[in-house]
Amino acid sequence: MLLKLTCLVPLFPLIGSIINGFFGLRIGKNAVGIIAAGSMALSFLTSILVFIGFLLLPEGQHIFEQVVWSWFGAGDFSVDFGFQVDPLTLVMMFVVTGVGFIIHVYAIGYMHEEYSFYRFFAYFNLFASAMLLLIMGNNFLLMFIGWEGVGCCSYFLIGYYFEKKSACDAGTKAFIVNRVGDFAFLLAVMYIFNIFGTIDFSEVMHAAPEKLVYAGEAVTIITMLLFVGATGKSAQIPLYTWLPDAMEGPTPVSALIHAATMVTAGVYMIVRCNALFNLAPMTMLAVAGIGAATAIMAATIGMTQFDIKRVLAYSTVSQIGYMMLACGVGAYTAAIFHLVTHAFFKACLFLGSGSVIHGIHGEQDMRKMGGLKNYMPVTYWTFLVSTLAIAGIPPLSGFFSKDEVLYHALMDGNIIFWGMGISAALLTAFYMFRLVFMTFHGESRVDPNVHPHESPKVMTMPLVILAGLATAGGILGIPLFHGWHILHNWLEPVLHFDLANALHHSEHILHEAGRHAPSWAHLLDPKEHNIWLEMFLMVFSACVAITGIAAAYIFYIKRPDLPEKFTKGQWGFELVQNKYGVDELYDETFVKPTVEASNLLWKECDAKAIDGSVIGTAKIIGWLSKQAQAFQSGFVRNYALFIAVGFISLLLIMF
Amino acid sequence: MFEGSVPIAHYLTLSAVLFVIGIVGVLVRRNVIVVFMSIEIMLNAVNISLIAFDHYLNLSNGQIFSFMVMCVAAAEVSVGLAIIIALHRNKPTVNLDEFNLLKW
């Protein structure tokens, strides 16, 4: 049966990683590249087979679990090392293995000059394996292993250029900021175990409506902790600061880990736990609010940055904000839809920026670019297509997914969320075209000694494929006519949630506890799918996108002197350019006290108390042996005396 | 003029006196040769008591044992004198207190 192949999907990259990690230097760069990309290709092909196997499942069965071995057990608690395949997993599998494969191929070209080529690919494959474990694990603990695994690989790869201090610092920052979220995630898993007695996804999600009270304390705490975990991994307020710094890593890393896959793990996790989140309206409000706020805040910062990769990093933060907003208003399909299309166009954008950086020999400052479209046409056109997609121009993929998010923000959320979303869309169109115009159009500001050139085919082919996906990805979710939304129908088994039943159970639980259940009747009012409103919103947001593009055109093509005039000496601009001073704030409030406390612990507790007690013990022993040393005088007659005295005292004792 | 034999107490006293002389010699004298001789005296003091008991109890074990002691003493003398000569080569003295290097 084809589904039996499931466990091979994460195994291939793991094997590739092991081979490259241990023998990479010996087998040469070509072999390393073939093994790395080949393992991803095998993984992708296996995913297709698993997909076919899944389609062949009998009617009504929407989940397949494969227990590889029983991981550990304690009492009546046992955890399996098992994989779970359901529609959501399959979508993620295709994104990770498909986009992952394309980026692996690209990286072969991009990293070719590097000495530690093999090290890069060992980590890269390891990342893919951990990410697949994250999305395919059938319980929270296995997900956590993947969750930590991807964080670890992210750390390795951000610090890939470890000779550079800034790269090391960025890696450390990413790791530590992620720890905050990971800790919350772990607490949530413990709480879940405490309540359900199991951490298996399907069991927990199945039992959730019966064991948890709607809007009760337990579910709110659990989901809040899970959400804090998601903010860490997915770079949302307040834990987003690591992602822009993570751009110190090589560009393929930014594309795969910090745009397409790992940073969307938080969104995936929330969608995976939708049965819990549906029961916690307060958390949902927080998720939506944080998502919308992140979307708009990151977009404003993105407008002011000059480093091409940093702009894209803030753009990623902002787009994940959209996904969170979608999750928060209960539009999980829209979140996953945007996740998928974002993976396509953002991977393409990052790879395109990598191609630009490659073509002008490592320059990342957009002020030293310009006019590159004639030198690198393939990069330019693919970049432009993806930019149009992220800006939300019909009929590219980003248009459909973003509109769906905004539509649901208005219908299921409220007008504030929608307003924030649409403003962020305007800013997105503006800063993305600012990026395009500054990089590819206008006068060339490139260093005259540098001769820009187009990248080799191994790098441009992935760009073309990704641009194609970014164009066509919208097919997954054409929203207008009911029943045409492929992704919606596909994910229905995962997202199916019977609110009436859950509320009924909650009332029952509260009743048994002798408490009064509030009235929830209004929650069950049916919501109508308003096609005309959606049409209107589509046209409106397309207009917004075009406005943003036009503004960028005026500012950066027509009147290149304008940005200077607007921004010079403006404290508001400076504030935004300095990222609202959040980094400095965190430095003052968290980093410095921690460092000082650590110093105190080191110098006072460790060096004085702990080392003192250990060394003190040794000193006491030393002093005692000094005393005993007097007996060993070196005088033979002394020894003879001791023998005699000893013998006599023996005699005295015995008789 | 002596009726019978010398009582055993006399032998034992002689043996004890010689032994104590040997001990005291080992403890108080500084000359290596003299210390060495004192050790021999102690061995021979033991021999005397062994022979005395042997005769008193009318056995032969004691005589055989004293031969063993003599053999040991002979071996000891050869090794001991060799050590003393080796010492003397390193340091032109026979004063035992000068040889106090072997310590920590």
C-alpha cells in the first residue's frame, strides 16, 4: 500500500544529511549537490505516492496513521513515534518537499564558491527532515521534536558564516528568542497531557469538545501558550525581532527556512489545533489582533529599510501576520491558502534577491543597485511576477489568498481587522515596488568596478518554476463560486468543527459543576457567503494594490528626489527606520538584566561559592596531608622508631 | 659443678637483653655499619631463644628454624652491605642521617 511509504518522506533528507555531513568533504561538491537535491526529489516523489495512496482510501476515511515504533511509555502514558497523514499534512508536505527541492537545486548554484558546501547541505537536508517531522508527527511531542529541530537547523544556518560576528549574534538571537516561544509550547503540551491524558493529535482533537468548556480557563490557557509558541517560531509581535537579523544566513536559507517553511510552522500548528482554538474566543481575538498588528507594523518598517533581504524579511513577518489574522478569525483555509501562495512567491523573491546579490558580488544595499533589469532579465521578470503576486494584483496567486484573508477578516472578525489588513496591503504594494524600482529600474548606482551578470541556469530555472507557481497558485482557491474552492473542500475533514455540539457539552459540564452557563445562542447564527461583497472587496483591494504601486512609481521613478524630501529629518521616519526601537527596548529590558544577572551568577556564585567550596575541600585535604607528611622525615632511625613503637603497642594491646 | 643444665630463664634473659641492645642500637646510633650490626644482634638474639626453647622442649624445629634465620641473615648481609657501598659511592659518609632524600 502506498501509504506505507509515509515514513520514508522525512527519512530521505535525513540520510542525505548524514552522508553529506560525514563524507561531504571527501565525495566532492557535485556529489554533495546531487545527494542533497536528490534526497529532496525522492522525498517529493514519495509524497506524491503517499498522496495517491491517500486518494485511494475508502470513502469517509480522512486520516492515516503509521506508528513506526513505540517511543516510550510510563505508566499508562505512552508516546508513539508515528506519522499522521491527513489533508493538511499533505498540503504542507508538498510545500516543504516541492519548494524545498527547488531551493536545494538553486542552492547548488548559489553556494558553489563556498568551501563548506557540504556543511551547508548537511544542515539544509537536516532542516528539511526536521520540518517534515514537525508536520507529519502524530502527536504533540513529535511535533515538538521537529519544532526544536528546525529551530536548531535555523541556528546552524543563520550562523553559517560563523567567522562573522554579526552572523553568530544573529544565530544566537534567533535561538534564544525562539526558546521563549518553545518553552510556552512545551508548557501547553504538558497542560494538554494533564487534561486529556494523551498527546496524540487525533485523540486530543476528538476529545476537546467533550472535555473543555467553551471559553473556559483551561482551553484559554492552553491555546494562549500554543499561540506564544507560534509567535516565537512565526516571528509575530512580540517575538519577531529575530527574523530580520536571521538574514545573515545564506539567501537560500532565508528562502526556505525564513520565508517558505519554518516560519509558517506556527500557522500550521494553530490550524492543526483548530479544535482547541475554536473553543477559545479570547485567544482567537488575541491571535487576530496580534496578526493584524504585526502585518501593519512590519510593513511600515519594510518601507524604510535599504537592505534588500531585510525588506523581504519584514515582508515575511507582515505576510505571516496575515496568516495569523486569518487563523484568528477562524478562516483556517485562508491561512493555509496564504501560507502556500506565500511559500511560492516569497521563496521566488528571496531567490531572486539572492540572484541579484550573486550578480553584483555580494552587495545587499539597494542604494547601490538600480538599473539591473537589463543585466539580469530572467531574475527581473520572475521577481516582477512574484512582486505582483505579493502586492495582490489579479489574477496572480497572492491576490486570491490575500483577498480571502481580508474577506474573512471583515465577515468573521470586524472592520478594524479588515482596515488594518487593507492598510498593510497598501503598504505591501508600496514597499515591494519600491524594492523593484530601486533594484531593477532607474539609473545604475552599482559600483563601477562591478560588472553585473545574470546567474547560471541552475539558479534561474528554480526562479522560473517558482514564478510559475506564484502565478498559478491561485487556482487552489478560486473563491467566487461555491464549491470551486479546491483547498477549502480538501481541508474540510481537518477543519470540520461542530460548534453546536461543543457548546452543548460545555453547558453540560458547567451544569454538572453547578455553575451557570452563559448564553451562547448567538454564536450559532448561520453566516452567509456574500458573493457581491466579496466581489466588491476584490475590486477594492486590487485598486488599493494599484494605488500602492503607483505611489512607489511616483516616488522612485518619476521623482526620485521626493523620498529624500519626505523623510529627511522627520522623527517619525527615523523612528520607523530604527524599527520602532524595539530591539533597543528588548536589549534594555531583557538582554542587559539577563547578562548582568548571568555575570553576577558567574562571578559571585560560580567563581566564589561553588568553585570556593570545591577548592576549599581540596585545600583542607592538602593541609591534612601536610600534617601527615611530617611522619615521612627521610630519617631511617625515625622509621625504625615507628616500627618499634608500633610493635610494642601491638604487644600491649594483645596481652 | 653445675647440676643439670642452665635453666631456660637465663637463656631467655640473655636473648631479651641482646634484643634490646639491638633495638637501642638501631634507634640511637648514626653509623650505618653499627646500625647494621645491631640488626644482626637482634636476629641472633632471636636465634638464642629459638635454640633455648628447642632444647627445653626437646624438639628439633627450633634448630632448623635458626638455620633459616641464619640464611636470611646472610642474604640480608650481602644485600645490605651492597646497599651501603652503593650509598657510600654517592655520598662519602656513613652517617645515616645524611641519607634523608627519600621523602616528599
